[in-house]
Amino acid sequence: MAKRGRPGIPYEKFVEVWEQLLKDGRAGTNTAHDMLGGNKSTIAGFRERYERDKSAREISLIKDIELTEAVHRAIAEIKVREIDALERDNARLKSRIDEHLAVLKETEEKLAIAKIDLEDAKTSFDTERLSLERKLAAAQARIDDMAQREQKLISRCEQLGEKCNQARQEAAVAKREVEILREKEHRPQLTQARKDKKDL
């Protein structure tokens, strides 16, 4: 049964694409991944399998040809070095993937903390806003009460002013009446004083 990187991407399809890329001189894990999709580690595994299968086929063909033992050893050493290089590349790739996963995990943890901080800040803001709204409502109520009191005081002051003006008018009238009375009282005295002066 064919090994699959993900449903719909069989190993045979990888081989077909890979060999075409080899012909075009563009063979690479990233290029194959761009064409096939799937997971890069799966594509890398397909590549290793292809190289092993290819090496096995080449060794099988070489064995069918009469070659010296030295040639067989040389070819085997070359293949071993190629496999070692592929394994090192795979190890480096796995290390880079692990690093990226670690960074992703750290980023997710920071994001989770940031979300908590944001929720706390939002809660604090809502609490503070509610407190300020209550204080504003209380202050507005006091302002309205003071405005009503001020209006009452103004009305009371106007009433007192009217009464004061009325009292002044009444006082002026009373003063005039007093002056008239005093004038009447002084007139007989003046008349008598004039008579007494004439008699002298």
C-alpha cells in the first residue's frame, strides 16, 4: 500500500512530480511542497524514501554488472555519504521545526497572557467607568438641586426687593406726612412770634 503524506497525496504522485523536477533542475523539498501541498516533513520523508529506493535500484543494477570489489566499495561509500548527508539535512530540518514550534508555543503563551491582561484592563475600565458615571450622576443631581435653590433664592430676593421698594415708598410718604405736620405745628408759633414782635 502506498505511503501518503495526507489524503490525496500518494507517494507515487510525489515520485512523478519529483522526477519531473529533477529533469527541470528544480528538485527541492520546498518546490515539491509548493506543487503538492501537504506537510513538509512528509515531503521530506518521501524524498528520503525516493533516494533510498533509487540507491537500492542502482545497487541492484550494479550488482548485475560484473564490477570489481573496489568499485562496489567505492559506490557503496558514495551512497553511504549521500545517505548521511540526507540524514543530517533531515536532522537540521527537524531542529528548525522544533525551534519554530517552541517559538509558536511561546507566542501562544504570551498571547494568552495578553488576552487575560486585556480582559482585566477591560473589567477595570468598566468598573472605573461605572464609578465615574455614578459620581457624575450624583454631581449632576447636586447641581440641579443647587440650581433649584438658586432660583428660589433669586425669587425670594426679588420679592424682598419689591417689599423693600414698597417700604421705601411708604417711608417716603410717611416722612412727607411728618414734615407736613411739623410745618403745620410751626406756623401758629411763627404767626404768634410775629405778632409779639410788632407789639414791641
